[in-house]
Amino acid sequence: MFHIKDHKTFDMFDRFGHLGPKRRQLLDDTWAKLFRDEILPGLPVSQLRKHYDPSNGRPSNELFAMIGSMILQQMHDLTDEQTVEQFCFNIQWHYALNITGTDDASAYVCPRSIWTMRRIMTDNNLYTELFAGIADHLGEVFKVNTNFQRLDSVHLFSNMRHLGRIRIFATTIRKFLTNLKRHHLALFTELSLELRERYLAKKAESTFSMVKPSDSSRTLADLANDLLFLTERFNENSEVKTMTSFGLMLRLLAEQCAIEEDQVTKKRTVTVKPNSEVASDSLQNPSDPDAGYSGHKGKGYQAQVAETYSENTDTGGK
């Protein structure tokens, strides 16, 4: 059921007065008051009405707060789990989103609700309208003259998913197994069920994304052993060797791992290189093998664009 609050009408009583004057003043001096007063009331909630029944069914989460939380998630660069925590417990978020109740119906959101809201906004291209409207309104609030602008420098980042070392290993292996299953099913089924499910089961991705810091070294070692096993298993297969995903595994093994061979048994063992020994042009994301890494600016493709403005007509105006 479609559920919204009226955020344009002020409350008769201050719902956050219990914080005391000093903490309340600190709250008013942060971004939260600007968000609450200028951004929250103008969010395009009406665009969501068609996705909810006006009277039947369980009430949705308060939709102004839901769209607002989507903005705050991007603003603070948070995961879905971190967004849930901030929505539930952060007084600053409650103030910004005008969450005045303390019950679960008002101050709780689950990850599924965040996923659903993101899907609705993405499928209906609401992000373009959302951020364009916010930018225009803030320009009016701060009296920004958009006729004459000078941008000293704009740093552009590629919209590439940033993966840690564990996710790089897991994603590369998963990509290979998926392609192997698609093109060489008989070879795929010869692999142990445990190995296949480790990377292709429904919960496999979340398993590698939720590794505790204390377990990261052991997990990396296990991933490296799987990588070595797969490359050795199919290294003599001429058809598999031509697969791009197999080549990515070979590259990852060479860049991230060190291999030693026992002179007597000829058995090879693998260890993961320290971060300092991994080159900056190493594989960062198997979906884009050419993307590199800069220790100063991070992962992916980047560009810096400088633009200047001048009213001197002799220079053509720019």
C-alpha cells in the first residue's frame, strides 16, 4: 500500500527536542537540516504511486524516507547492510529523513526493501530526474549563477565495481566455471560438486563478500589453491586454453601468486603475494581486464578535465 508523510507541514512540537539545545544545535549545523528542509519535501515520490496499491495490502515503508535513504547511501558510499544500520540507529539520518517515530514501522528498513526500491528507481530511470531536480533546487537555494561557471578540475571515475583481492579471485574463478559449464559441460561435471557449488551456488557471492578480516589470509590461500588446481587441470586441454576466462585465471595466478615446485615430488604449491609485490597494472576486475590501479587515485579508468571561463571575446569566450 502506498504510504507517505506530509513533510511540508511543520510539526507543532519539536520531535527532536529531547536531544537538548546543544546537541540539537549541532544537528542543525550539519548537512541533515539542509537535506530535511530543502531536499526531502521535493523528492519525486509521486512517480512511485503506480507501483503500490492505494488502499490494499501492507503499507510500504515511508517512501520519502526510502528515496532519501537511496541518496544518503550514495552520498556516504555505504553498502546495503551499512545503510540499514544508519537508517535504524543514526539520529542524524532520522532528522534528515524526518523519521519521528521510534517503532519498527517508522525506524526500521530491511535490505530487501532497499533492493526493491533500487530496482524500481533503476527500471523507471528515476535517478536522472531525482538528481537533476536536487541540483536545480540547490542551485536556487545557494543562488548559483549557472550562466558563468568555471570548473578548475573535475575528476571523472569509471563506473566499475571495485573488488578486493578475495572478490577478484572468486569472481575470476566463477567466470571461468560459468563459461566452462556453458561450453564444455562434460568437463564441468567432472569437477567435484564441492568445488562447483563453492563458486556457483546462490549464496556463493555473499560468502566471499562477508569474510571476516581475521579469515582473509586463509580464504585467499584457499582461493589460490583452487586457482592453481583449475589451471593445472585444464592447461593441457587445447579447447579450454583458448577460452578468455581461462586466460584471465592464468594472468591472475601469475600476478597475484608465487608458485614453488618440489624438486623431488614435482608437486607445485602456491602462496599469495603480499600487496606490495602486486603490480599496479594487475587484474582489477575480470569484467574489464584492461582496467588498472593507481596507488594515488584508485582503481579503474580515470580522467581529469579542466575548464575555464573568460568574458574576453578575443579568446572566443573560453
